[in-house]
Amino acid sequence: MTKPIHLLIVGAPGAGKGTQAAGLAEAYGVPAISTGDIFRENIKNGTELGKRVQEITAQGRLVPDTLTNDLIADRLSQADAQEGFLLDGYPRTRGQVEFLTQLLEERGAKIDAVVQLQTDTDAVVERLLKRAQEQGRVDDTEDVIRHRQEVYEQETAPVVDIYAERGVVVEVDGMGTVDEVGRRILDGLKAKGF
Ligand code: AMP
């Protein structure tokens, strides 16, 4: 049996992260777990958790670490996550990194690789703007789109730095077709021995 692999994927909004996460998870036979998706699902279903996070997520603020960490501990304790996983959108703060590190340590595991999708901000903004116009999303102005990119940069940089110090970050050029980028991700991981 192959060793379980524990992966993170990070990338700016509009970088095609969700699509790549799905393909990557399938390639390694692990579940793709997105905290954003779990929050959205809970909001849609009107659960207690959903009610607690609805306003926070609507404002684009971060859900408190205690809540997010509890959620991820519960999700990672489920049967399908025992033989590795791919996390998308978590960890987002230093506190979350510490919590995850501890949680994995208790399982005798660690984050093996962090796939960082690198994109050209101007090109991504242009693409998102075009999509917003096509879909009639008038609220998605260039300012709003650029602001989301900045928030991502500020939020993610410290988290990626921690993993970079541990030598597990795999930088991947995220510009190109889904297949091209997907291939680069697999090649990058292979080069690391995965
Ligand atoms: P996403 O789809 O990953 O951008 O997540 C949507 C929203 O869910 C975010 O804007 C946050 O409000 C919340 N969220 C998702 N993941 C986290 C996390 N790791 N920590 C705190 N809040 C999160």
C-alpha cells in the first residue's frame, strides 16, 4: 500500500483552484476538503453552524479559528480522510496552521506538500471581469475583484511562508488550460517524490 499523502492547495480567487483540487484529489485517491464549501453547504441547509457563519462569510471575513478548527478536526476524523486528504481554503491563519500541525502529529503525519498556484493578477482580474460582465454580475467591479486578490495575498502569504520554511511548497505556474496546469501540478509533486 502506498503511504497516505496530505496535501494543501493554495491559489488566488479565479486561479481555477477548485477545478485543480478535484483533479488532484482524484489522481491521488484522497478526498478534496474545502472549508468554504462546508460553510456554504451549512448555510444552504440552515444548520446551527450555517447560521453562525452566514454573516461572517457574506462580509468576506474569516470565521473564528475555534469554529473552523473544530470543523476541520471533525471532518478529518471521518473514515475517508484516514488515508490522506487534500485541503483547500484551510489553513488560513497561523493559529490554524498550528492546530493542523498538532492534529496531524497525533496521527504520526504531516503536510507533505503545498501546491501553490501562481497566477498573473492582471490576467486573472481581466478574466473575472469578463465573466462578471457575461453573467451580469454588476457588483463584481474591477475594484471589488482586485480587493479580493489583495485579501488573498495578505491572508495566504504568512501561511505559505511557514510551509516554505519547512521546504514543502511546490510552486506551479497556474496560467494555461486546465489540462496544462493539472499536468504541471502532477509533475511538480512527482519531482518531490510523490
Ligand atoms: P472560500 O470559498 O475558501 O473563499 O471560503 C468562503 C468563506 O468561508 C471565506 O470568505 C470565509 O468567510 C470562510 N472560510 C473558509 N475557509 C476558512 C478558514 N480556513 N478560516 C476562516 N474562514 C474561512
